[in-house]
Amino acid sequence: MKTTPSTHEEVTELVLLILSVYGDLHSNGLALTKPFGQSPARWQLMGELGRQPLTVSQAARRIGNTRQSVQRQANEMIKDGLVHYTDNPDHRRSPRVCLTQKGIEILNRINKKQVTWATQIGRRMERRAIKETVWGLRKLAAALRTEESRLFGGPPPETDS
């Protein structure tokens, strides 16, 4: 891929726009989750645990957060009755975190509200623009993973694209 002298400016503009959009997404996430006593971060973790029970380390890798941060969230969510630990046959000292029935119910309620929200957002965008944006963000994510690997060592990461 050939680059031009202005490529760095375009990438910088893209990054700044993504950070701004992240702020908007976070605000919208707060509006979606707050009525259920949750936060976007907890919703993200609940969403991963809703797919399958995970260890704290596995969950942290999936959501791109530190193990310590996810551990704190899990501990708080246990106190709130949203998750519990279950045995992990693969590793005795690393239990899996599972949603409780209460956690499943709250996740389902948030997700139902999110479907309505996403439908409204989708009505304001062309389907083609959504698909192109997803494609571009996947390319950016792959480039970021490759650059991180190059800068900090280790094998190139696996990509989904």
C-alpha cells in the first residue's frame, strides 16, 4: 500500500474522530444501562459472560481490559448478585465467572433497549455506510495490533479479517 505525505494527517483525523465517537457511545451506553443500575463497562462484561462462562483473565482479554479491572468488576457484581463463580475443570485455581439468573434478566432488559436504540441509529445511516465503516474499523484494528506487535515485540497477532 502506497502512502502519501498526508497519510499521517488522515490517520490522525480518523483516530480523533473515533475517540469523539467513543465519547458519544459511552454517553449513549450510560443512558441505556443506568436505568438498570449498571454501567457500560459492566454491560460489556455481562455480554461476554452471557455467551459463556469465562475466567477473569479470559474476560479481560476479550473486552480489552486489565485482569485487575475485570476482577474488581466481578467482585462488585458478585455483591450485587449478578454473577457467581463456578468450578473450572481446566484450572482449579482459576474459576469461571457466570451470570446469575438476576444477571441474565438485567442483561436481557438492557439488550432489548439496545436493539431499539440500534434500530433508530440504523435508520439514520445507509446500510452500505455501516458495512464500509465496519470494514474500515476491522482494517484499522488489524493495523493497530500489527503495529503494537512490531513496537513491543512478540509474534504478529491473529486477525479476524
